Amino acid sequence: PLVPLETHPGDPARVWQIPGARGTVGFISPISAPFCASCNRVRLTADGKLRLCLLRNDEVDLRDMMRAGATDDQLERQLRAGI
């Protein structure tokens, strides 16, 4: 039998464990157990793009802006425009 483990409300996975077993297993169920309202995660891709949600197609390209010499204020404005 799987035993549910307590997780942070913003965690996308619901984590379970078999008593006495090493490790855990997590299930991400965005349709049957949506977590978007409590999600607090952002992702930075390997090519320098910031993704606010894995289910959205839009990204903010930070790498190209930084390579072009963008200031912190310019980066912040771009981030706020992309949200």
C-alpha cells in the first residue's frame, strides 16, 4: 500500500512511499489535481529562457538580453511584461 507524504502546497507532485521501502514516488496530475493556483516555480532553460509555467508556450529570453548588455532594470521590465 502507498502512504501519502506531506508536501508543500505549491509542489506539483503528490509524493507517496511504500512503508519500509527506500525512496518515494511522485505523481503529477495537472488535470485531476490542478496545482496552478499555488505554484511558486519558475524554470530557467539551458538556452537562457525563463518559463513561468510548463503548460504555457511563452518564455522570456534572458540570455540574449544579457549578452546585449541589458541592465537589471531592463531585465526586470522585460520579465514583468512577460508575466
